[in-house]
Amino acid sequence: MRYKKHAEDWIIDSIAYIGMSLFAITALIPFLNVVAKSFSSNTAIISGKVGIFPKGFNLDSLKYVIISKEFQSSFRISIFLTVVATLFSVFIVVLTAYPLSKKHIKGIKPILLIFIFTMFFGGGMIPNYLLIKNLGWMDSLLPLIVPNALNVFNIILVKSYYESIPESLEESARLDGASNLTILFRIVIPLSKPIIATILLFTAVGNWNSWFEAMLYINNSALKPLPLYLRDIIMLATSIEQPTDMDAVANFTAEGARAATIIVSTLPILLVYPFVQKYFITGIMIGSVKG
Amino acid sequence: MDLYLLLVPGLILLLVFKYVPMYGIIIAFKDFDLNAGILGSKWVGLYNFRRLIESASFGVVFKNTLIISFYKIIILFPIPIIVALLMNEMKRMHFKKFIQTIITLPHFLSWVVLTGLFVNILAFSGGFVNEVLNMFGLDSISFLTNPKMFRGVLVFTSGWKEVGWSAIIYIAAIAGVDQEQYEAAYIDGAGRFKQMLHVTLPGISSTIIVLLVLRLGGVLEAGTEQILLLYSPTVYSVGDVIGTYVYRMGLGEMQYSYATAVGIFNSVVGFILVICGNLASKKITGKSIW
Amino acid sequence: MLKLSKRIATIMLCCAVSVSMFSGCQKKAVETSSKAAETTKTKPVLKELLLYNKIDYNTMQLAKDLEAKSGYTVKYDMLPATGAVDKLNLLMSSGADYDIINLNSPGDIDRYIKSGLLTDLTPLIEQYGPNIKESMTQRTLDRTTVDSKKYVVSSMGVYYNWDGPAFRTDLVEKMKTKIPTTTEEFKTFLQLVKDTDPAGVGKDKNLVWTIKGPKNYVVMGAFGLAQQYVAENGKVVDKYAGQEMKDYLAYMADLYKNGLIDKEFAVSGGSSFMEKFTQGRSVVATLEWGESGYKTALETIKKTSLNVKIDYMTSLKGKDGKQGITWDEGVPEGTVFIPKTSKNAVEAIKYINWTLEKSNNLYLNLGTEGVDYKTVATGGYEPIQPAYEEDRAVSILFNLGGREQDVKKEIFNARLGRKPMQKEAYLKINTIPENLKVMPILFNKAIDAKTKNAAKLDKMISDEMTKVIMGGATVASWDDFYKTVLSQGGDDILKEMNVEFPKIKK
């Protein structure tokens, strides 16, 4: 497309590449530091000697986190939970955003306001707890999947995206006799891949990291998701006179444990990330492609 | 029309899980007792709200909240957009993907971890930043205990943590701009910068507006978790916000009513701002959320 | 196209079904096992709620031992580590049917009592709990009785101070001096550290004395501030409001101004605190006797300085010979109560009573003689490692109250012996001559105003103290500041204390 390299190109390229690289370096270093801490000995961590590389290579912090039955079960639960909750939520959001994007249709605006109102006002912990209890959903994964599926913020984002799709495309499909559902799934959604990928990512990360609902509604430790497990063991590590199985593993500190939990919870996200990334990072073309 | 039918699942979820529990708001108007429950507790009207607004330091705290929030919005709102624009200019796909992943990493580090890091880097004696300053012959700055520097630290660290992640939505929005438009602009003689200005920015303008208006809704939440970890008594005068103040005043007490009242106060202000913001953007740009 | 939506719908349906099956499975499993237990035992299964632990209590050896010996099956549940208070409140207000709830600290008990959520234990203890009654001293009984009713089983643990000012004795010796004994000497000592930099870290990294907060009980003792509320001329007064506090603040502010205290002590970040000390950037620091304090510091510093030694300053004399170490009669340990919604209150009390019988209590805490512990000829007990660790390390979590009248102290001392370095540090900090221990006023009951306001007021006071020490406020402004403390609850506390003070039996 662009064959000549003007001065402007050089300037923009250098700002972009150099600027972003610098930013990336500053973003990477603390993360590497955390990774390093999770592999370092506790004396090195405590005396602040860990930089980007581990010092006194030691797997005890990681062992504290990983070697436990609860870790394995909570990891599996989280994977299951994240997949189901994310798919469900994205489905609801993508579906609901469509009629809400048709501003001119009768009644849509007030309904939209009803949705938006809930972004600011809610009943709080206690009524939600009672509702879940009355539904008989205590100690199950349902309260972690269903109530939060309706994410109004995401709906607004997706709806705004839908509104930018040219009316003409939908018009012509309608003239061909297509139903709303068809238009949604055959035209609108394929054109909305970037935003859908984005909310998929946001929702997935949110679900992967959520612990509060699990803390409230789940007593059975077999159903505990990963972040709850990780939070709890960090609390334990930082509290003082608690006899734990750590007495057997000598070399460990709260900070090292914390670093290990971050690695454990972030790694899966980073592994999945590239798959989602390709959808929002490449452009799309409405219409034909030109050489 | 079957359009309404598509709304049904969402509406059911909305009504059951958001509106049914909404009666809980009245906790703010009651003196909540565990045994009596929400409905059985004594009614106290605006007592909890007055407790907040009439408390000694509320004026200072409210001011700080607004100032810090606005600093964060004015400085930190545009940056992810610029980052997204710059990323768009990077044509080497692999490098771009790599960088894009890296800059989201700080988002995954908790404030607890980051505070430890920043406290070390910004330390008055022995901190990296001050050592560099000293090398250039400048005096050390006490970033965390000096009221003049503290707000800046809050804004900067918050930005560093979230900019990469916040940029994702703009990158996605840019990806939705029809590539043909760039073609047309190029043919019209526009260079890359002009294309950025006349194609990309307008193309993502509705996203920008939506996010900006919604951002206003959170204006009274100035970063409680971050501030709780970074602040100390000598910077209360500039850094104490509603969230941190309520936390300290509520220590040792279980105050669901009070906490809910504060939450409602924040929400009402935020909601009003969003409504105003939406109206303003309708008038100015013709685009709005509703 | 409809195929696509149909496909999605089927996926959703499958997910929903599998989720409900999944959760249903769990429920069924629990139900069948508890039903089985109920039909084979004559005693009901007791449900106990405890604080968080990484290992499931039900799988612990001690749980099994107790079940075998007592004949009671107890099913243990845990509160989460974060948000435990919220969760407990929700459980209490929604009528969870635990039989025993076992917490460490008193927490929000008063609120539960006032809301009528707890079972009145008085008649139950009278009938089924002789050991319970016997195990609590009159003072503990008094302090846990509300309106002549007992709601809580608790006990007083041994009092100790958790930390103290620790000195790098190796560096002290290097400077050819000793640990200071008066406030004057302390200042000179700190100045010497600043001037000579014994650890060789360089002028700007030398922090001299790293403190964790504005209150340092040993130094405060030298200003007559070992206790906040003191009886003078028949009345209770608040020492923090007076000249002594101003003298203390002036002393500390002076040290701070001269660079003898870490300039950024107020910024949280406990890890960097340890970093500073272990890097040699401070010669004096506040170290706990627990593993994460003394032991960790020693081991870390040993990596760079082999002959490191740490000792504590256990008292300091002030200008007019004032001296004192904050002390107390004990630390309230264990808060055991029974919610009103429990179905087995009688059996629960019987079980608690069983654990408080002397030999059972020893069994719970120390295990089997000869295997887990041995009796020392001169008195007391000693753990036999590693058996004790395996079998009984977790015993403090299972205690339902304790026998104040005899073995509680011995159990505490025995457990100290589990970790020699911990014991070493503990003794260094807490070996204080009796005449230096300053006790608080021992009221007959808990002071309500204090329970309500203490946390908030303490934070206000600490914060202001920090400000003054750092130079952000003047010592002279303390009086004005304290007026706000008094108006926000301080006066209420004093008033109530003065009502209760004459009632104390002399």
C-alpha cells in the first residue's frame, strides 16, 4: 500500500517503535522481578537482593502454592468456571446488545436506561446472599456464573460497536427476508470480532480472578476456585502464629509465596492471550480487499 | 418483532439478579442489625449520610477525591488512546503482538506487590530514582511523604499499571475501522499522521466518547486500594480520599449501613455526572450512549 | 445460521446441565456421608466452624485422635482467610446451624450478643460444664459475662510482648560500646551509629534506627507511658493526653530531625523494613520473636556477616528515672460460642467440657506422653520432636477454652520449646524483672466504650504521633489534637472507666 518512505514515516516509526519499546521494558522489569522472587531463596528475598534473575535458586515458594490437593482441584474448577462463565456472559452480552443498539425502536431507550441504572445502584452483599440462599444455589458454581453474566459495561461497548456498522448492510439483508437473528449472527457478529474478542478477554480475566462470590457462597472446599485458594494461603503466610504444613518446608516467606501465586495465576492467561489477541489486533475490511 | 425477544434472556437476568436484591439499598437508611435483617432494622433516615457529610474531615477528603480523580482522568484518559494509535503504526506484526502483550503485564500485578516495588524505587534514601537524581547533582525527593509530590506519584503509578490494559479496547476499536478508508485517504494525499487524524480518530470516536462518559461515573472512587497502601499520615491532607477516610473511621466497627450509604453517595454523584456527560456529548458531538 | 444459534444453545444447555450436575454431585456426597455418620453413632455429629487453615481440619491427625478418645464426631468447616468477618456475619444472620464456633479473638461478639444471636450458655454450663466453669478464673468469667449471662467460653493466655527493639550486637561491639540503658545514652548511641556507619553501607543508606510505627513501648516506658490509662489520686486518667506524651514526642522528633530514625518509617511496606535491617542499613530495628522476625533476620544476615548477633533492649530509663515495660494479666485466647440456631447445644457443651478435663486437655495439647512429649523433672513439659510437630502442632487451633487454673501456662512453655530460636528470642524480649512490668487497670468487665472506639482512636493517635515525629505537626499542637480524640470517644472511655474503677475489689 505505502511504497515510499517519507520523513514523516521515519518520525512516526521511531516514536512508535522506540517509545513503545521503552514502555514495554519498564512494564517487563517488575514482572520479571516477581518471577525471579518466586524462584529465589527466602533470605535473598528478605534482604532485597533479588533483581531480574532469581538469587539462591529455590523452589519452596512455588512448592507452597502448587503442592497441595487443593491447588489441583481449585485449578481445575477455575478452568471450568472461567470457560463456562465467560461463554455464557459473552453470549448474553452479544445477544442483548443488539436490540439495545436499535435506538429508534419504540421502548428501547427506557429499557436501556433500566440496564444502565444497575451499573450504579445495587442491593449489596446481604440481599444478594439471601437471594442465592433462597434459590438453593449455595455451595454450587451457579452463583459464580449466572448473576454476573449480565455485564452492562460490556453491553454498552458492544452496542456502541454495533452502531458503527453501516445500516445499509443490515437493510439489504432485511430486504432479502432475513430475520433479526440471522442478521445478528451472520452479519453483525462476524464484523464485530475485535470487540467481541476484547470483551471475551475482559470477561475471562475477570472470571479467572474472581474470588469474592466464591468466598461468600462456597463452603465446600472441593468447589473453591483458584484465586480464593491463593488469597487464603497468602493470608495464612502473612499471619503470625499459624501452624501450617510450611513448618516442614523451611525456606519460605510471604513475599516469595505472593510472587509464586502471581506467576501461577497469570501464566494461564498469558498462554491463552495470543489466541484472543489476533482478533483485535488485525484490521477487518468491510467490502472487498484491495492489493 | 423478534427483536424484543432477543432482549428476554438479558432482561430476566437483569430483573432477577440486579433488581430483586435492590431493596438492599435501604440498609443505608437503617441502623442495620444482624438478627433483625434488613427489613426489621430500625429506620434512621439520612443519619448515615449526614454522618459522612458532616464529619470533620469530609471537606478535605471530598476535595482530594475530586482532585485526584480529575487528575487521573485528564492525564490518564488520553494516554491509552495514544498508545493504541502508536501500536497501530507498528507494521511488524510479531513485534507488535509481543509488545502489546508485555505492556499489559503490570495490570496483573496486584497493588500489594506494586507498592513494595514503588516504595523501594521511590525511597528517599537508596531508592533508584533518587540515586539517579543525585548523580545529576539534584537533591533527593521524598516522593511518598511530601504532600507536594504525593498526588503525582498516585497518578503516575496508576497510569503505569493500567495504560497497557486500557489500550486494548482502543486497539480493538481501531481494528474495526474500515481499511478502505485509509486507502481513500492515501489516494487523497494524506500522510500517516493525517490518516491518524482524519481516519483513525474519527473512526474510534464513539468508543472514546462512551468510555469517557462512563469513566465519569467513577469519579468518587479515586483509587482507594492504591492509596491505602501508599499513603501515610503526613500526606493525608492531599491524599486522603473518601474511600480511605471511611476505612479509617470505620475501623473496629461493622458498619454495613454506613458503608452502603457512602457507596450510594458515590453512586449518585457518579450517575449524575454520567447523565450530564451523556447530554453534553449529545449536544457537542451528536453521539451519546443513549 | 440457525444451526449456529442452535449449536450455541445446545452448548449452553450442556454447560448448565453439567454445572448443576457437578454441584448436585457434591451435595449428594456430603449428605450421604453425614447421614451414615448419624445412624451409626449415638452422639450427634457436631458442626464446628473455625478460622482458615491451609489443610482441611477434618484430615488432621488430631481431629481423628479427639474423635477416637471422646466418642464425638466433629465436622469442621473453615471461614475464608480474607473476608472472614463478612462471611461470619452472613452466616450468623442467615441462621447457619453450627454447634460450635471457635475464633481467636473476641471480634464482634458483643454485636452478636446484643442482637440475640447466641445461645445463653449459663444453664448449660451449670448442668453439663463443671470443667468449663473450673477452667476460667473469676476474672475471665467476669469479663465474659454480659447481664449475668455467659455466652462465651474463653481463657486468658500468658501475656508476652510480641516484639522489641533489637540491636545488632556484633556491630555494637564493633563500635566498642554497649546497648544503651538510658534515653540519653540511646541518643548518643544512635548518633555514634550515624557517624561511624559500622556496617559500611554508606552515608545515605545508613538509616540507624528503623521503627515500624510511632509507638515503641520500651522507649515509651521511659517516659511513663507504658500504659495509656492509669489511676492517679483515685481517678482514671489518660496519659496520652498529658505532658509525658509531649516529652516522648519531642524526644522522638528530635531523633528524627537529626537523621537518627528512618525517614520513611511511616510508609507501609513491611518487606522493605526487613530489607533495611538485613542489609545492615539499620543497627536497631523492631523485631518479633516469631520465626518471621528474629530467626529470619539472623539467618539472612548470616549470609553476609557470619558473626552476627542480635540482642534486645529490654528496658530504658528516662530522665527522672522513669522506667517500665507494658504488660498485662494475659491475652484473651479463643472465643468459643454457640449460635442460637445450633441443634445440639447440650452435646456441644458436653464436648467442650470433655476437652477441658485435665488429662483430655493435656492429650489435646501435648499428645501422648513418651511419644509426643515428656515431663521435665523440675516441672513443666517438653515436646519430643519431630513427633510433636506431626501430631500436635495444630493443637492451639482445636482448643475450646483452656485450663487457666493449671496446665495452660505449662502448655504454652512447652510449645515454645518447639522451635529453639523462637524460644531464644522470646526469652530475650520477655525476661523482665517483675517490678518493671506495668499492668493496666484491671476492671471487672470489658469497657464498652473502649471496645467500640479503641481501634479508630488508636489509629487517629498513631497517625498524629507519626506526623509530630516527622515534623509535620508541632509538639505544642498535641493538646488541640487530643481534644478531637476525646470528643470522638476518648471522653466516653474515661467516663465509663471512672464508673467502673471504684467497683474493683481491692
